[in-house]
Amino acid sequence: MEAELPVPDGRTKLVILAGQPIEIGDDRCMLFTFADLERRRTVMP
């Protein structure tokens, strides 16, 4: 999904966010992947 991710300087970055449940040993975890879409934001009107 597309999302706006807050960054430390107070701005936001446009990203694609994906989450996948995984197991590491006996622990259930979530693996999150982010793809930066900022260039798309500045290039597209």
C-alpha cells in the first residue's frame, strides 16, 4: 500500500509499504519493506 512515512525532520516521505508475517525460531514477527516513491511525487503533477 502507499503511505506517507514521517521522518525525523518533520517532513513525510511517500513510500510503498509491504508487511509479511514471518517466524524466527519460536518468535512470530513482521517483516516490513519500504520503497521510496519521493521521485514519483516530485516528477508527477
